Amino acid sequence: MSNVFVGRQPIFDQKLNVYGYELLYRAAEANKTSAGMISGEQATYTTIINTFVEIGLDRLVRDKQAAINLTEEFLLEDNKLPFSPDQVILEILEDISVTPKLIEAVQRLVDAGYTIALDDYIYNPAHAPLIKLAKIVKIDLMALDMAEVEKHVHELKKYDVKLLAEKIETAEEFIQCREIGFDYFQGYFLSKPQIVKGQSLPSNRLTILNLLAVLHNPDSDPDDLAEAINTDITTSYKLLKLINSAAFNLQREIESIEHGVMLLGRQKLCGWASMLAMSTLSDRPSEILRTAMTRAKMCELLGEKLGDKASDRYFTVGMFSALDLLLQRPLEQLLEPLPLSDDITSALLAHEGQLGNVLTSVMAYEVSDWENANIDGLEANDILVANIEAVTWANVIMDML
């Protein structure tokens, strides 16, 4: 498990109330952009993943707006953004060429409900189609003298946009900007970017790439998607945590990965899988993962033998029962942000109910505790066969990874 970081600089209104935060890529706890080389596109993906998946939008901005920079590649690839537009401002960087293709891409985002901001903007009448799509225009005080800033404000006031003065360094600049009509303010004089740290749960890049292949296969169905997700325990965990985050606010109990896939939807799932694949990912201890996969499959097979049609719930219980081993954090703490149903949670934490009984049996079988490796209604041979099938399945999956 490694640390992840997001820079967060507040944006203030005219009364110096916080309107929102610009979220910035950071590679370390120091207040600088990066300790190494990284592309703008990867910085965008990493910032989005760290914001929504690793740290959480609610922790970073609470009920305020979150402004995120988008690169030209990100805009023109026609990505279906997987997060809600309600709390997000999309900033178009100043080095992006204003072309008909860009206008078309921005129009799609506006039609989807997103708020568009133009970053470090230098006024150009030819940009009128883009300005008309924007809700916020940011002007860099370091790029213009105050007379030029006033001219920009005069021209941009003709449009239905809010104006944001950024890189305010002194009290005098703040007062001048407020007097000439800026709506929002940002800069070191008001507040330097703060670094928010979180912990990244390791994911396997090949698993996520395999998930992308399934997502982009028009012949795949929800069962195929769930199976692709189920091959990676932390991808499953991250996606379920995401479903229960402020980014979705679904407030629904999840019975299984399959249920989570249905709630999230194919398009949004594809978007998040793409971003996970593009962000910085790492591997995990292979033998612990093998144990988790074997346990999950064995629970599922035993659920089938017991005649439970919702055997996917057993897989979820078996897989998440190994989260504490894999992520080295208390299981109760890991389960807290997940919208799991009560019977799944009680099975994981207290081994209660039929789900819990099956989990107890499977975990006992792992350590040759034959006295507790039994289940009412099943023969010893049923459990043996389930174990052999689960071990074989897990080995095949591990070889694929």
C-alpha cells in the first residue's frame, strides 16, 4: 500500500467564503507538482482516481465545487466522464487549441451538465464560441498587467460568465480585482495549495486491462463484466467503495459484484476502468491473492451446492473476507465505506447466517481444521470437490495475471 496525494487550493467568492477547490496533481507531500516526469494526461487521470477512488470527493471538498484540469487529449478522446457533473468544474487548459473539434467536444460536456472553466485565459474575439459554452473564465494576474486585466474584464463582461482572478499575490491585487468586478479569487495571498494525503489500495494493471477488453466487447454481458472484476479483489473493493461515495449518492445495499455492476452501469464502469488503467498502479502479494480467489470461488461453489440461486453473494463474502490480509488494515474499517447488505456484512464480521457458516467452513478447510470444515446439508465429498475446483480455478486466474 502506498500514499497518494492531491493538491487542493481554495477558490473564494467576493465575501471570502469558499466557493470550491481546484484539485491539482501532486506526486509527493511536498508542495510541488512532481518528483519525476509525468504526462499531462496521466496527471489528469491520476488526479481523478485519487480524488474519487482513493481519497474521496467528500473528504476533499465536502459540499463545495471541485475544479479539475482536463488536457486536450482527454477532451478530444470523447471520454464519457463517469462522475456526476453536480460538484465538478472542468477546466480547459490555456495551451489547448480552440478548434471546431474542441468546440464540439466541449458542447457535449455542457449538454451532459458539466460546468466549464477556461484556465489562464487570454481574451481573443475568435474564441467567442468557446466563451459562450463556459461558465467561469480564469485570468492569470501574472500574465497581464492590471490595465490589461481591466480590458479583459470589460470584454468578458459581455458574456454570461463568472470571472475568477488567479495567482493573487498581494492584498493590493485582491482589492483591485474585487473593485473591477471579479466574482471569484484564488492565489497564494489568500491560501497556498494544501496537500491531502490518502492511501492507495494496490491494483493489478493486467486485470484492469482485461476488464477494459470485456467492457469494449459488444458481445459481453453483465455476467462477463462481473467475472472480469471478480478476478481482482482490490478493483472490486474500489468500485464498490466508489458506488457508495458522494459521487453517486445511490444509498443502495449491494448484494454482489454483479449487483454493483448493474447499479454503476456499463458506461460509467468503462470510464472508471479506463482511468484506473491510466493511473499509477502496483501489484500485490501473489499468494495472498491466490488465497482470496480460492476462498471466494469455493464459497460460491458451496452456495450453489446448497441450492442458493444467489451464489454470487457467496463469492463476494469469500473474496472480501481476505481484504484485511491483502490490504493490512482491519476488516471492519475496510468494510465501513462499502454499501454491502446486512447479511453480507454480518457474515464477514461475525460469520453469521448461512453465508457466515459457509465462510467458516471454507476458512477452516484452509488450515485443515476438519472438525469445523463442515456444512449442514452437504457431504464431506461435496466440500472436497468444491475445494479442488476452486484451487484449479484460482490457479488459472493467477496464471493469467
